[in-house]
Amino acid sequence: VQLVPSGGGRVQPGGSLRLSCTASESEFTIDDMGWFRQAPGKERDMVATITKSGTTNYADSVKGRFTVSRNNAKNTVYLQMNSLKPEDTAVYLCYAEIALAPTSVVYSWGQGTKVTVSS
């Protein structure tokens, strides 16, 4: 399964951006999807995740500002980012949990998309 992200770019503090990530068609089931981010010189951190049924989980640093959603028919996960701060600057990576079998999963990652928040 390949993941293709879109969106990202440069925005001023307080602005908004929307990221999208679409998974290619697959015979396997896509379970959880979501977003991580990695700032220069820092580790990759979870930003937001969403289960197939729509249960979401957010990092404390983005709660109330970011919203993760998905369209299962389109195998697409979205990240709406509002009230962006300079500390949100990072490369954002989408992922999908692929169920190969009832007890076997693999993770597929998309190429990162850069988000820069700066005046």
C-alpha cells in the first residue's frame, strides 16, 4: 500500500492548513490511519490517529487546534490544522495500519510533507 500526501506549505502563525493522504487500492484492510511529525533535530512524534470506525486520539500539544478525519471509501486521511504556531513547524508523515491477517499488521508510511509556520 502506497500513501501519497498532499497539502502542507508555509503559513503565518495563527493560520490554517489542511493535509491529505491517500492510500492506494489494496486487497488488505486498512485499520488505523494518522499523522506523525518530525521537527529538525527531534524525534518523530504522534500528532493524531483515527481508527476505521472514527475514534480519534491527539497529542496534547495539538488538542483543540487540529482535527483528524478520514474517508474510508477513498482510503484518505485528513489533518485540518488551525491556529498554527511556529512550534508546529515540522515534516508531517501520514501512516496506515494494514491488516495482512487477523493477527498480523504492517505499517505503511507516506513521504513527508513540510509545514512551516513563520511570519
